[in-house]
Amino acid sequence: MPDWRTVQLHEVADIRVSNVDKKAVAGELPVKLCNYMDVYGNDYIRADLPFMEATATAVEIERFGVRRGDVMITKDSETPDDIGRPSVVLDDVESLVCGYHLAQLRPREAVVDPTYLSKQLSLPETSAYFAQRATGSTRYGLSTRTIAQTPIRLAPLVEQQRIAAILTSLDTAIEATEALIEKHQQIRAGLLHDLFARGVALDGSIREAQVPSRADRGAVDAVPEGWDVVPLQRCLTESASNGIYKPPHLMGSGALLVGQTAITEDRSVDAKLARRALVSAAELRRFGVAAGDVLVARVFATVEGVGRPALVPDLGEPAVFESNMMRLRVAASVIRPRLLFEWLKSDASRRHIEGRANASNQVSVNQSVLYPLPVPIPPMDEQDRMVERIEAADRARTANLAALEKLRMQKQGLMQDLLSGRVSVPLL
């Protein structure tokens, strides 16, 4: 664009590198500290962030006091490709001071819009500039000179403000969608609790609370009238088995090899994350996995991770599971696989498993730990209604996640187009 120009950061902002640490020192003044994670984890610094309480001298408060319009960047990192993360201050916060490991930029607002500057600093080109010039071995840092010489693409001020408004509105939509997903997670957790505590009526609604028919059943405190409770072993069509080990020279091609690296955050199996290994027909029969199987983490570094389940979907091709997993082949005539999977994730199941896991160099579980786990068994038609409620909730979550991904992709594209000047912005 003809009116755009490239400048160095020091031409449009004053730069200060903070030395205010987290220590509370007697005789200093109480302050709120804007620290590394406040900047690293947020595009915007707002008054409602839970700032750390600290102390600082009057000189430090004068020099590093934070005000609305400041832009903060992380000037240190454990890796050079994760340095220089920016965040812009949107609110005036009383007694807020810039903390150690941060650089505080004060934009000259007659020349550059603070939010526009923050977005320019978050571009991949700027990240690459920082990564190439960060120095260190175990920890990397940016010198004040490197920060000062950072190239900034500068649009006319009115256009900057319009670009900032567009990108801020997208960020607002992203934050709202993220909050909706978080709220959905809380609602889903409450739904699962109610499903296992009260069950589902014929019309699909959660039953009213009632006096339970059973109590004091190990991991199951109580179940609704008409339900049964059986040990996990009775929910399986065959013995739980450990997976296959394949040496490195047989890895890289062949059947899918499902291990803990292929388990997503929501405990499903993602074929794209699975490794591959050459397996024989006999190994495929013995260690194969199919839709409806439940895999649990047989060994893990911590007790919190051991025994965590994953539900196997239709993977679309032959697959086996790794030796760090255990396969549960679910008897669908006793309990629907989805319902058993959800029960294995429950707090009650986790208490049972964590309390009986074997701890050595790694924490592990085996059949003797899992088989006695009490499992609530509703009537089969009620199980199907429970699964319908769970899947309906998950469809809503999937839609929200898709909307979030679309917004993020839209933002990424707009940042490249708008902040480079490739696409002009209509001025209102």
C-alpha cells in the first residue's frame, strides 16, 4: 500500500525492560504485579485478571507502572521460537507494575495504535525475527537492542485503528465461544453426574431424585431403583489384555499402532496421531482393536494418568494397540461401550483405580486392579436413553469447537491480509 512504511519499534514506542521481581520486601510499597504468565497467556491485559501481590520501590513504580495502552512482551523463554509474545493493556489498573522477564512498550499513540502494534508483534514474521536473534543456551532472551530494532509495518493511523477494531471484535467472538465451550463442559459434567445418580425417564428427562435401591457398593455409593451393580469383569466378553511391543526397525509403516500418543484431550482415539508398525496376521488377531473397545492406560508416570480410558471409534483400517495400553472388549449386551467409557472417567472410578494402582518407577494397573471395579448397570433401554443424552451434549460441543476453529482461521487469515496491507480496510 502506498501510504504504508516499515519502521523500527523504537521509532514508535518507548521501551523499558523491567527488573521488578516477585519477592515481597519489607519497607517497599505494595503493588500488583503483571508477570510473565499474565502476558504469555492473554492477548489483552484487563482489570479482572488475578494479578500477583508484590512490593516495589517508589522508583520502580514510577518507571514500570502499567497504564492503559501499554504493550507488554515476554523477553525470555526456554526456547527461541516461543519468545516475544505480546499483550496489550486495555484497562487502567491501580498499582499495577510490570514484572521481571517482560519488556514494557509505551506506544506513541499519535503514531501507532496500541492494539495494532500488539497484533503486528504477534505476526509469524515478527516471531521469526525474535527467534533468530534470541540468545542463550538453557534459556533464551532478547536484548533491548533487538527489541528496539524490531521491524513494524506501519499503516496510516486511521487505518490502524480500523484494523485493530476488526481484530479485536474477532478476539471478542473467540473469547465468547471459548467461554461457551467451558460452560458446556461444566454442564456436561453435571449431566453425567445426574445420569449415573438418577437415570433417564422414558421421555428422555433426568429422573427426579429418589431413594436409591443400593448403597455402600464400593465405588458406587448408590444407584437408582431397578439398576444392578456388577464388577467390571462381568462387562467384558474376554479377558483384558496388554498390547503389543514393536521394536523401532518395524515402526513407520503398516497397521495403525494405537498408544497413548494417539489419545486426544477428550479421551478419544485419533488415527492421525497413531504410529504405524509392521504386524503379522496372527498379531493383528491377537492385538487388534475395533470400534467399541475401550483402551486404558496400563502404565503412566503419575497416578492421575494411569487407568484413563479411551473409546475406540471406527478407525477405517486395521489397527493394533501398544503395550502401554490395556484393551477392554465390552459386552454390549451388558453395558453399552459408551456408557462404560463414561463410567471409567467418573470420579468414583478414579478413586477406585488410583487407590489400588501399583506404584514403582511408573504407576501401573492390571486385571486385579480393574476387574473388581463396581459398575452400575441400568436396564438396557435406559442405557440407550442415557447414551442419547450424552451424544446430544457432545454434538453441541462439537459444533462449538468447529465454530471456534473457524473463527481462529478467519483471524489468522485477516491478520496476514490486514497487517501486511495486502487487503485494504474500508474506512467508516
